[in-house]
Amino acid sequence: MKLYLASLAAGVLVGIVYSLMNVRSPAPPVVALIGLLGILIGEQIVPVARHLWKGDGLKAAIGLADCSNHVLGRLPGRTTDAADDAAPRS
């Protein structure tokens, strides 16, 4: 949850700086968010395609490429594994 709040705070800070400089954001918020989603999904196309090329099914390829964790990150309220708890956080 701290990561989400830090990201929101950074966005608010950038918005304040834009406002003080009398500059508009480069893209409307919805367009920017859809663009970011496209980037995240695009990053996963090559790993999934590699697994598909090896003969894995689509569902298996998505799981093996670890797409949901990369695109969504650790969701709030999600239970953690012992291995996740032992890993250092950045």
C-alpha cells in the first residue's frame, strides 16, 4: 500500500510543479493511463510468445511468463508466501 501512496504523492507533486510552471500535462489523464497499460501489456508479449512457441498453451504461457504479477504488482490484501516475506523489498 505504501508503494501506491508514494506513487500518488509523486504524481501530485508533479502536478503541482506543472501548475506552478503554467504547463499542461502532456496527455489527458485517461489517455496517459491507457498508454501506460499498453506499455505493461506490450512488455509481456515477447515472454508469452516465447512460451507459446515452445508449445505451451496460452494459459500456461501467461502463467510461466508471470504476467499478472508484473502488470498488476502485489495487490493490497493479497496473502504472501514465506518466500516473498524473506525477499528484500526495494
